[in-house]
Amino acid sequence: MVTSPLPPLLMLSAERDYRSHFEAQYCNALVSTFDGITVRFFPGMFDHAFYRDSSPTAQDKAVFDLQRAQRMDWIRAVLADPDAELYRRVMPNSKVRRIALEPTTPYVVVIQMDSGSLSRARFITAYVVGSASALGNMRANPIW
């Protein structure tokens, strides 16, 4: 459970405002996990993290996802939470990802570890877990 409440939803007027907030708060700022991992954020990750596919069969990330964007400030809170559930997932290309789960929402933040250093990572995505089966699959990974 998060040791302090998650921040309130971010209520901005337009997609461009969310993009600017992401760049200011994450891309142009130092973000670290509670255990000292420096997490890098890049402007291009905004599209991956805050857009969704236009249909269940499309893989186009064509629609701005306001619900994800409103939770943008939760990313830092979950990364900083020593009580978040942490899981290790090794991708088919052998890259290691760390899944940080705030279980009460449930909200997840995924970072990918740099291959040369366990003290650096890059942000991949963050979202509310949409189903019990997805949550179960996440929890099936080894504990970090």
C-alpha cells in the first residue's frame, strides 16, 4: 500500500498541457525510486504511455487517453513508495523490467533497467490495471 495518498487527478485543459506537464515534471527533472534508481524519461514516451489503441484489434496508439494522463503525477508517487509491490520481468530480448504496483487502485509503473547499471532505468509506461487476470499475470513474475 502507498505510504502516503496518491496525488489528486491532474485536471488540465488540453492534451498539449499534459504533454508540457510530462516534459517539465519528468523529462526535465530528476526522478528516483525509493531505493536509489535514477529513472530517465524522454518526450517520446508520452505517446506510448498516454495514448491507447483506437480499437481492440488495432495496435496504433492513436487516441489520447485522458484517464491515463490524469494519473500522470501518480508515477513519481509509486516509484517513491517503499511499500509498492515490486516484480521483475525479463523480456524476450533479455532486457529486465521492474514493475511497481500500487495494489489498492491497482496502478502500475514499468521501468526498464539499463543493461550496464542497476542504478539507472528508463520509464516505459504506467496505467491502471484493467482486469484481475492482468493483475494475476503481473504478480506471477518473481518478486524484485
